[in-house]
Amino acid sequence: MRTTRCHVDQPLAPGAVATLSELATGHLVRVLRLGVGDPVLLFNGDGHDFAARLVSVGKRGAEAEVIDARPVANESPLRITLAQGIARGDKMDWVLQKATELGVAAISPVRTERTEVRLDAERAGKRLAHWQGVVVSACEQSGRARLPALADPDSLANYAAAESADVKLVLDPNANLGLGDLALPAAAAVALLVGPEGGLSERDLATAQAAGFRGLRLGPRILRTETAGLAAIAALQAIYGDLG
């Protein structure tokens, strides 16, 4: 039987007792019907999985004792940062979830000229916490033991000026550069910029290009925002990363 993985935001080591969140406890106890003595697998983002067993179960939380630790070596040598133009609702959740499963190292939500989502400080904080939960759940499911870094939402201009990746690419259906034209160095850091639903404006593209981003064309068809970045990540991983 597959052992359930749970993320805990605290240091872990053999012999330690970890406190599980109310949400995780509800899933383990009410959904999976686990009880005291049953095994669980914990991770906190430090690159290890920690075998543990439940030692107490309550209505508002549970505790698990860590038995041992093992390193998890399933991170891609290609360090991809996805700079995603903030998309509406479930589309953004989908992108975050699948990008995490595909092995990106970092995610930067960016505001572009055509971004329709407007976030004030309070809404941005709540949205970021929700997105972090999506990333954590994707790591739990996919077996990753390191969480992709999730940046605060920022303007495209600020993001582009601060990005220091070895290779900086912006998806542009009119670009001359194709995937077959790339020659990425081993273990490269790659930034991939993707527009929101309405795409990147000419001003957005000019801002990115001024910061060193090169246009990248995926093929003859125009892809939706929730498809384009994921297709590019999968292709880059296949050629240069996980399978390269």
C-alpha cells in the first residue's frame, strides 16, 4: 500500500515528533481512516523524505514520530523559473500545479499590461497563500521533496530587471528562435516568461527583450496561457533536463 506523503513546516529528524496540520489530519483520519501506529511519509522541503508513524490523533491535529530519513534525488538538473503572467482563477492553479509536477525550480507570478487579475495588498497575500498550498499539494502527490520557490506577485518590469538566469526566454509565437535552435549548457538556470490570457503586449515584449529575454516560438499554433508554459517546460525537460 502506498504511504501517504504530508508536508510539515518544521525541522524534522529521526526521533522528532511532528505536529500535523488540521487539514492534513482530516485527510489522514477521516478520508484514509488511518490511526495510531499507521505509517506516514513526511517532508519539509529540505530534500528528504521522513518515514514516520502516527502516535496521537485528535480532532484538531495529529502527531507523528519520525523513524528515519532518506534523501530524495528527483530534482531536475535544469533549473527552470516559470515567470507566469497572472491568469484568472483555476487557470493559475492549474499552471502552478502542473509546473511543480514538471519540476520547475521557481515560480514568479507577474503582472503584465494585459493581466486582468487585480490584487491589492490583502488579496495578494491571500492569493499567495492559496498558491503556496497548490504547490505543496503538487509536491506531496509528485514525490518532490523540495518546494519550488514561489515569489510574491510583481510587475513584469521589476521581475525582468531582477532576473539573473543563464538563459532568459519569452514565449512569442512570432519569434524566429525554436526549441531546436537552443543549445543550453549543462545544469543551466533558465527563465521562461509566459503571458496571461491576452498574451504579452508589444510593450511587454520590449521590456523583456531589453532585460535580455529572447523570443521563443513553440510551433505553428497559438497556445493558451495554461498550455503554453507547460508545453515549453515539458519540452525543455525532455531535451535538457530530466531526460536529456
